[in-house]
Amino acid sequence: MNTKSSLMVSGPTALDEHAAKNILQQYGIPVVSETVVRDAAAAVAAAAELGYPVVLKGLGAALQHKTERGLVHLNLFDAEALRRAAAKIAEGAGADLEGLLVQPQITGQRELMTGMFRDPQFGPVVLFGLGGTLTEALADVAMRLAPLSRWDATQMIAEIRAQKLLSPFRGEAAVDRKTLLKVLDGVSRMAVEHPEIAEIDINPLRVTPDGRLVAVDALIALRPPTESAPSLTPVPAKEIGAIFHPRSIAFVGASAQPGKWGNMLVVNTISGGYEGRILLVNPKGGTIAGRPVYRSLLDIPDPVDLVVVTVPARHVQPLVDECRQKGIRYMVLITSGFSEAGDEGKALEAELVKAAREAGLLILGPNTMGIANPHIRLFSTGTTVQSLAGSTAMVAQSGNMGTQLLAFAEHQGIGMRGFSGSGNEAMITMADYLEGFEVDDTTRTVLIYVEGFKDGRRFFESARRVSRRKPIVLLKGGQTAAGQKAAASHSGAMASDNRVFEALCRQAGIVNVHRPMDLLDLAAAFDALPLPRGPRVAIMTFGGGWGVVTADLCQRLGLVLPELDADILAEIDTMLPPYWSRANPVDLVGDFNPDMTFRVQELLMRWSGCDAVLHMGIMGRRILIERLSASVLAADPSVAPGTFDEIKTLAEQFEDAFARRCLELMDELNKPILGVNLRTDHNTKTILHLPGHRYKGVTYQTPERAVLALSKMLDYETFLAQKE
């Protein structure tokens, strides 16, 4: 058989077990030797040739879940037992029985499984894990999208929890990993070369006592030929950049009434200091915010690069022709009432997209909160936010979520490259944004909030390429949605949106987070710090409890606290009292000696045994002293008002000097330093930037946020270091 030819004539069906194994063999997957027979007498003859004990199974394309139907009989030691089993199979299978399958009984205590199903968003997914009848109950399974690289397959094997079963086990040899990699590669190639295969289920994949792998059962489910949905036209990367760099913007639907979208967008753009021309359009004419209002786009005498539209949905389509006549190529469509509003809205959106393509117009949205580019002082969003210019680009399918995050970023000192509320993504999808940011030299980190994908497979392929150059930090809404409907095999039954998506993130190098603020914490870390070269963390703290809690957090998230070597212990002994912890975390026992703090920090940073340093309770003492001063002055009138001024000044000088020294050490040693504030106030920012330094200071409000950021940075560094 030509393995690349179609396996299906017509209609949905499945191959019988023997036919499925024939296909597996052609892809290098070891299968059990077996004989197909018509009746019990032929089964007895086959068993005599194979040698007892044997396994007898019912055979037929319609016979799925054979074990549950009583169509599999194991450990048959003689002809009489074989005949009884054949009779029971015939009774249980009825008209679906096409034959009998005789196999030798394969010994071995371990059962694995592998398979494939097709995710509706992302395409073929290969899975591997524990096998047998408890596959779904145990759910110890790893997944990756096909095609698999060798690294993908290696990581899948490493991810299952039952690693001990792959090593020597109860007198049996370790699993032959080289063959296991070939099995996963074979399943992957089948998925790619045979789009007519809906599912593959190899369960169990038996491990023999000498560590060999044998597929003793297999199912290949087929799907009928279907017409593929029309794919969205990719947007050239340079077009994405052009939308964020307009020299002139026309606001269609401009309004003088505060609170209306047509007013909020205009006043936010004006007050933000946008460097280009702002043009207002409303059929009523007049003036708004002291500016003349044109009655239509065609009345504007000057060129227009971008049009921002807030008029009702039914009035949008006529604007497309005006844009064509005016030579306008880009539209940010704020207006809702399109595909998010039901079938009628979907039809309206489809008509709009068709007209826009014919007119050479690219639409961002509809149903978007707007865009921002702090580098040209463009803040055209429904929320008044004026972020700092920086290197982090953000796209959010929820505009409210996105603009809230922008506000937090502004407060925390996190600089933004640009922002877009992607809305319905009628013409510009997440994959388009990724490819636009990929070629933008200013963008160093990409933040994404997403709830679904218009072209999931293209997003995966784009992300896997882009993340090699720039970290992608992503939060997905709806990760607890119910899985797909029950499928014909264990593989299909294991499928669910969340499991597949998490596998996609690992495979593509996406930094997958689960809380909105995690997006900004990781943006700060990637923007400001060097990546850790390994998992070893040294901790210095002014509080023993914090050190203990943080050590626990590190272990849970895959970070390691190495023991301090003898030289470091001896040197710290000269600086701290005899009762110091003499361990990592290094508890400074509340001794606020600035010189000692500097020396311990530098000692840990220069230590070859650690890859990152985490300090806690050093930054923020200034605030503690200010609060203490205020309390003392309020409680004791006899205390002179300036009593604490010198202490506060010294605390400020120390924190400034400590922050500067951290930057100097990071510049020199290329290791990250992360901090946790002792106290915070409204002036406290996550990022501290000092001119003349390659890196920036980063302090978080809690140990949890600091450790999570460091662990995610390590995950990303591990992805970058992988060898395909």
C-alpha cells in the first residue's frame, strides 16, 4: 500500500484493528504478530502455530471499544478455552463480526498509549501517556501539535508524571526510548500525510520485560471529505506597522457630547498630545473642541492615513466607498453590532469585509476599544490612558481588559510599544499582529489576551517562529470550557480546548499565564532583566519567614535553592552575627547595615553556583520609616518634627545606591536580580530605569509574583536553548 494514498473510499468509518496495524507498521511502529481467521476452528489452528497462551479478539470496522463489549479474551491456555472465547465473541459482536484475531499473549507490567486527534482550531494533535483501561481516569498524558520535532517528542516523554514506569521497574528493563521516539514520529507523520484520518489510538502500547514496545491494539478512525472553510487573507506585516503610525487621523462620528464614543476618542487623542493631524467628521458640521467639523470624508482637503469610526453599524458600509475615493487605506472600527451580535451581525460583517477588500481598505475591528502608540503620543482609546513609550506591544480581544492593563502599566512604569483592542478580528487576526510585531525593531515583548482564534493553526506557526526572537506572554480567557464531544477512541476522549492550548504554548515557546497582572509582571521582567541561564536561585531577606515561604514557592515552580559553599559561608560569617541562618535563603537577621547588604548581594551575584538573586525587604524600608515617623509624631507631641529627617534621608540614599548597584552587577554579570518590596505606596513602581544601564530594576509587591516571573523567564530560556 502507498501510505500517502487515501485510506477511505467514502463516508465516516474506521479501519479494523488488523488493517490499522498494517498502516502502523509502514510508519515504523512495532506491532504484535497476529493472524486473522474466520472461525473458531481456524483460531485453534493459528494458536497451535503461535503457541499458547494467546489472545482472541473480535474483528470488524464497527467493533470499537472491544474490551467494554467483552470482545477481548486474554491468557487463553488451550484449545477448549479458545473455542469458548470464540463463541462469546460471536454472541457479543453479532452482525458486526467480520472475523477473529489471534495474537500471542504479550507479557509485561507496563502499558503506555499514544495517538492522534484533530483539534478544530489547531489541527492534528499527537498525545502520549499511560495506557490501558484507566487511560482517561488517570489522564497522565502529554500533547503536541503535529508535525513533531525530535525535541517535541522528547519533551512529551519527559512530561508524564509516571516517569518511574519508563525506568527499570520491578525487575523489568527501562523502556526503549529510541523506539518510543520513532513511534511518536510515526504517529506524527501519519497525521500529516493522511488528512483523512480523524483519530489514531494505540492503546495499549505494551512494554515487554526487556523494555521493547509492542502495539497490541490499535484504532484508526476516518472522516469524510469536507470542504475546508475559506482561510482569512494574511495581512502583510508592514500594513500592521502603518496602522500604528498614521500622520493624520479622521474621526467619523465625532461628537461634542462628553461620554459618547465619538467624544472620548477625540478628546483622548487630543489630550494625549498626538503628533499628527486630527480631523473631525460629522454630517452636522460645526465645531468640536474648537476644531472645524467636516460633513464627510470627501470634504477633507488634505490626505488622511487612518479613519476611526464610531457611527452605528448600518452607516459603516457607505464609508467604505468614501475611503476608496479619498485613498484612505486603514480604518479602526470602534462600532459594535457585527459578528458578536448574532447571525444578522455576522452577515453584515461579511458584507463589510467583502466591500473593504474590493476598496483596498484594511479594517481593524470592528467592536474594538481603539489603538495606542505612545512613541507618537497616539492614545486613541475609549479609556483615558497615557502609557510610557517602551518596547512592550499588547493586543487584547477584550478592549476593557486591555485598557485596564494599560492603566496598570502606566502606573507601574512599564513602557509600551503599542496597544490594540483586536475586537472581532474581521480582517486582522492575532497571527497578523504577531507577524507585524515580529518585524518591528522597537518591539521586544508581546502581550496577548485572547479568548479564541480565527486561524488557530496559523497563530501557532507564527508564534513558534516569533517567540524565537521575542517573548510572547499570553493570557487565555475561557480555559475551563468543556471539552469536545466523546470520540471513537481514547485519544479523542482526551481532547479538550485547554489541554491542547497548554500543549501549544509549550511547543511554541509561548509564556502562558493565568492572571491578568501576570501579563504585566512578565512584561516588566522581560523588558528589564537578563534571562536566567539556569534554575539556581540565591535569596537574601530581612525576614526569616519570607525566606521560608519563598523557598517553598521556588521548589513548586521548578527553581532550585543551592546550598551555600564553604567560602561564601566563611565570608558571610565575618559580616553577620553567629546566629544567622548559615543557609540559602540568607537571612540578614534584621541587621540594617548598608555596607553589609551591598557585600552580601555582590557575593551572591558573583557566586558561580547561582543563576539569579532574589532580595526581599530591602526596597521599601524608606516607606516603613516614613510611616513610623508619622506615627511617633502623632502619638508624642514632645518629639521634634525633624527628628526622623536624617534617617529618612539615609534610607532614601541607601535605596538609590542599592538599586544602582543592582543594575551595575546585572550589566557586568548578565544575571537577573529581582526584588520584593517591604512596603509600597502610590509612588512605588515595578520598574526602575536609570540612564546609562543596559538593564532596569524590578521589584514586585509579593514573593509569589517575583518567583513566578523568574520561573517563567527560565521556561522561556529553556525553550530558546532547545535543539530541534
